[in-house]
Amino acid sequence: MSEEVKETMDDFARELEASYREFDERRSNSQEQEEGPDAEKWNELTRMMEEKEVVKVQVKDAVKVCLVA
């Protein structure tokens, strides 16, 4: 007699989290491979964001839900 394997919500959460990580890795790899005139600037901004570097900017405009700097 075969036993039915039941997944728990924790199993589902782990699988979902792994999918998100894989998606993020593929997306960041494809972004790094893109060549363009501003690619170096975007890579620098990505590095700054990952390192949580504080940057002073001048606000140019305020729109509905964000600021343009």
C-alpha cells in the first residue's frame, strides 16, 4: 500500500521562495549582460543599492507616489 505524501504550507513557501530566487538571479544576470550607453551607470546604482549606500540627491519633481531626483 503506498503512502500519500502531503505537502505542508512550509514546503510550499520554500518552493515559492526558491522560485523567486531563481527568477531574480536570471533577471539580474540578463541585466548585467545588456550592453548600452548607460549600462555602467545602472551597474553602479545596483551596487550602491545592494550596499545600502546613502546618496545625496536634488529633488527635481514630485509625482503621485514618488520623487524624481
